[in-house]
Amino acid sequence: MYGGLSMKFQQLKHFKALAEIRHYAKTAKYLCISQSYLSTSILNLEKEIGFSLFDRNNRNVVLNRNGTIFLEFVNRLLELLDEGIEYVREMNENYSYVNIGILPEVSSLLGPKFFSSIDLNHENERIKVNVKKISKYSKDLFQDLKNFKLDIIFTTKDNINFDKKILDYSSACPSNPRETLNNIVLVPVLKQKFVLLVSKNHELSRYESIRISQALNYPFIKYTDNTSLDDYVQSLFEITNNRIYDVSYTVDTYELAAGLAASGLGIAIVPDLPYLDYIDAHKINISYPVYSRTIYMAIIKNDHINPQTKKVYNEVFKYAKKNNLISKNFKYKLHL
């Protein structure tokens, strides 16, 4: 960044207008300012930047090489500013929607059936739940939540390094919760089971249940590093002090892992979803370790949450409490 730069957006708008109209008097009239004020504004801008932007001929002006290049960046900056203003305006004028982010392998669990089971009506208005982002990286979802691009996320917190304070109510005592991301509240809403998937003619297909150690001698289909699925599988093996020794393929999604496993191109640990009923493969329960994955609802606790987001949070919270996913003594609630 240019040291000591203190230019104003007003100066940039003056520059853009003069660059397009190419005449001081006409530009001043267009901007509803005096010609002397416009001239001073442009001169101050050039002084702050440190180079001239125009070739001047009496009152007519033409962009020089510096000005032509600079105009491209000014246009992008002003467009981005207008876009930001419009976005914030729409956000404040229309609160009927709640933007959520979600992991792909969780989306089928938290689909229409889940949201239809909770009351999404607020002051005679139906709240619209907008799935704005689906990401295989939990870290990305937390980042967008922190930057207010998402209102609520449904994700795991495997291998997330929180830098400040977090309130995790999955098992902690409500009066003394674990504290590790500032102003973020996590509420467990679902437990997700994983299974081992093999082709129907695989040696392991004779089993209905298996210890994970019994599968170590076979080629595995691995998930891309640092994805939520990879975090879970790595945790599963760490419990038994084992690791995957032979990798046949590395994939991004559980659908691709399931398809490859069904084709006999390796074995895969996949979430036990209805999707598997349509795969021509053999599903094996993992008897040890018994390790399900917790899916959390995460929300930032602050004074600027819109009523619709609070409503969705509180309804999902009631769902989690009704299904014994959180402590019955936990009384944390965002009051409308």
C-alpha cells in the first residue's frame, strides 16, 4: 500500500468523471461542483499519488499512460464499493432469509425433512433458509461465518484451531463450558455414523461387521487432505494407533469414494447416508472403534443478529434438546 495515502473516494469519483468527460467545465457541471474545486481535487489526488494522470491542453484533458492504467483500478474499486453498499442495504431491508453453509455429506441429513420438522414462521412470515455455500472444508465455513457471509453453519469442528473463545455444549457443563472461538456458539444437532464400503465380490463382503484393524491390509480410497471427511477418517485411525498403508485413489467426495469402492477399486470409509442404498456395493458396520461424528450448528453471538436468524437458531436448538443431543441443563438461548 502506498505510504501515507489519504485520498478520498470523492477524489476518485472526480477523477473517473473527468477521465470520461475530458473537459473541466463540463465535468464540474455534471458533478454539481465548481470548476476550481474540481481542479483542486484532481491536483491533490495527483500530489498524493506522486505522478500526473492527465495531459492538459487548455481546458481539455486526456488521460496519459499513468491515468489510463490507474482508471482501470479505480473502476474496479468503485464497482466493488457500490456492490458492498448494495449488499448491506439489501441485507438490512430484507430479513426474510437466513444464509447457511453446510458440508456436502451433511446436506442430505439437514434437508427439507429436517427444516420442515421445525417451526420457521416468524411474525406471519415464512423464513427462507438459503443454502448459500456447500464446502468440503469446515475451515472455510467457519471463516465465512466469522466474516458475516453466512448466518449459520452446519459442520464439524475436526482439526479446527480456534484462536480465542468458543462455547461448545456437546458435553461440557453449562456452568463451565469449554472455552477455546470468540463469540461463536456450537450446538450439536446430529450424530453421523460411518461404514466401510466394499464391492460385493470383495473378500471382506462376507462380513456384516468388522474391526477397522481387519481392513488395514487392503488398498483404501483416501479423501483429499484437510477436508472434513479426511479429518474424520484420520481421527478414526488415530484412536487405534493405526494408519492407512496402501492408498489406491485420493478423492474429494464420498460419492466418488463409494463409486470406486463399488467398482472394486479399493475400500472406503463413507458416511452412512440414504445415498448408499442406490450403490451396488456391500456396507459393513465398523464395530471398533465405535466413533460417530458430531454435526454442529454454529452461530456468532453478537448484538446484530437479525430476528430470523435467531428464530432458526432457537428452533434448531429445541430440536437438538428434544433429541437429547445436548445437556438438559443447558439453558443458553438467543432471545428474540
